[in-house]
Amino acid sequence: MKRKSLFALSAVVVVAAAALVPVLWSGGDNLHNGSAMAATPADQAELIKKGEYLARAGDCIACHTVRGGKQFAGGLPMATPFGTMFTPNITPDDQYGIGKWTQDDFYRAMHTGRSKDGSLLYPGFPFTSYTKVTRADSDAIYAFLRSVPPVNVPSRPHELKFPFNQRNMLIGWRTLFFREGEFKPDPTKSVEWNRGAYLIEGLGHCGMCHTSINAMGGPVNSAAFAGGLIPLQNWYAPSLTSNREAGLGDWDLKDIADLLKTGVSNRGAVFGPMAEVVHNSLQYMSDEDINAMATYLKTIPQKSEAPEPLQLETSEKFGGELLKQGAKIYADNCAKCHAENGLGMPPSFPPLANNQSIQMPSAVNPIRMVLNGGYPPSTEANPHPYGMPPFAQSLSNTEVAAVVTYIRMSWGNHGTPVSPQQVSDLRSAPLD
């Protein structure tokens, strides 16, 4: 998919969050006016426990907690081409948090994308997905957030350029791209399928990364789950609808479930933003919910082609030279773990042969892995994952391009050569 040079502010902020998580973009102190009305069910402890689980499913902590800071106190900066946004404090502090928000206030934010005072929230808070969350689940998350320790820290105001600091501009965006409404089960599908659809399309908001964005920053409806670049993180979220990328049509349900729950499976491993999602969120979900998500993902309609991302090309002659050079680099640096035949030793060392993430049109992710290395997430089922060492210091741009070209075009893989210029661009790009 070829990208426009300008994204709407909302879309750019959404992809900056890696897991792309529920963020209540605050509008200032006026969010905290009003009286509190805490939920008082017969079994409050059970409601809080349920809310904690659902907050995990939504990965709320990832955006609302600065590394080393107090949980849910906000303050995470998100740099965009339009300025910097800061995630708000969502602890139950009366002065700076959501201590004076009622259940109705919280549900309105989740369901309609409007703050306590009725002002519009930036779609960095993915209310386009959270509108599908039921009132009961919203109330449970609210109860959980009311139970965490309050933190008396003000939310930093966003530092946005004109005209993106004008919230009334969101009216047009909402008219085009927002449809309010809770999830409605499909009576022709199983209970498990509907549960998976609810989690994927609602709290999980997976489409926020895996769906391409148009020039106005809105989702391309015809390209749902068809993949997209995450520009502020310099990763590519692969298509889930094409077997040329991460299409799941020929995956076993167990492999999908293993990848979601542990970050590794016999088909591969997750790195980058998806590793954070697994680490912070998915590993804590029940086996029943993971299997439900896998069941739903398995049924996403498969298309013959994925959107073509912007990919720098090389000449056929130069590509052949890179391929030859890459064979030696691979033998010296990679074969010990991934094997000479590219089959690896899964799940510890994922296969490179017949690996869609290696040979898909976009080479962003394999280049990032060779340059920067990384680890799958540490999970209860895989507490000591094997990592990939970085080679940015030991390999030149041409050498990285060569070895990535080799793994994309060997063992029956159908990838294309990689340009050293693209390696250079990604080497200088921020890691986060």
C-alpha cells in the first residue's frame, strides 16, 4: 500500500501506541468536574476482578503508564508530525484523574468518543472500536480503574500545531469515519466465534494497526485487516487477509492461539509492537478467549493480493549481486540458529523458509530485525525467549540489504531484492 505523505492527526497518534490501546485523550481540567457515582454491585470485588481482566484485554496500561512511573498516571509522550500528545491520568484522583467521572461519563467516552463535559476526544483513543464494548464491560473497567491508587499528577496538555489543536475539526472526521453502536452477535455463527469477533473488533481493536489508512486518516473499509505501515514505530503490520503476508487461511488454530498467547508458535514469533501486545495483554487472557480470537481470525476472508506497500526496488543485476553476497553473510551469521535450509528450530528459532513475514512485499520488518534485533515477549508459557542479536554495528547498509535479500529469495521464498537505501532510512529511524 502506497502511503500519502500526510496522515490526519488522529490516525498518526493511533499507530504510535504499538498495541494501540485505550487512551482517554483529556481536554483539560474541565474533564474532572461533576460528582462521583461509584458502581455498587452486590459483589464489587468480582466486578473489579472482571474489569482488571478487560483492561488487560484492552492493554490500557501500555499507554497510560510511563516506564518506571505510577500505573495509569499517564504522561506518555507521543511525538507526531503535528506535535506531541501526552496520555492522560486515568487514576481515580479527584483533581487530575477520573475520580469525579461517573459510570455514565466513562461509558460516554468509550461509546461515543466524548469527554465528561461533552467535548470531542481525539481518535488516538480508539473509540471507533470501543463503541462496540458493552455497557456491562465498560462499567467493569470503570470499577477497576476506581480501585487503583489515585495519583495526584496533572495530565500534560498536548503540544499540537495549528490547526490540529482545534478539536472542532474532529466533527468532519467523525461524520466520515465513526459509526456508534455496540457489538451485535451474528446469530448464524457460534458463541465462540462471536466472542472472538467482540474481542478482536472491540477491546482488542486489532484493525487499528492491521487496516490501511486513507489520506484523511480514516480506515479504508474495503481494506479491513489488509495490513498497513505503522509510521511512528517504523514497523509494518502485515495483512491478515492475504497468505502473501500474515494471512491465516492455512494456519492451524493451535498455531494462531500459541502466537497470541505466548508470542511464539511453530509458524513463527512476534517482535516489535506485537510483542508488546502479547507481553502486556494477550498472555493474561484465558485460553477460552484466546481460542475464540483464533477462531474468529481464522475466518477472516482471504484475498489473493495484499495492498502493495511502498518498496524501494533494485535493478535485476544489482539484486543478483546482493543475493550472492547475502549467501555468505547468512552462512557466517544466521545459519547456526536458522539452519542452512532456513527451517530454523521452532519455536525457539523461527523458520525463514516459507515464512510470509519474510517474503511479503514490504521488507520493513526483516530489515528492522537484522538491524536492531529483538526478543519475542516474555510470557508465562515462554518465560525465557530466545532473542535475535542486532547487526547494525557489524553490517553495512549494503550487507544488511544483501542478507535480507538472500532470506527473501531463498528456499522457495518469493520475495524481491532489498535496496541499501531503504536499510539506511530505517537505520536512522527512531526505534520507538
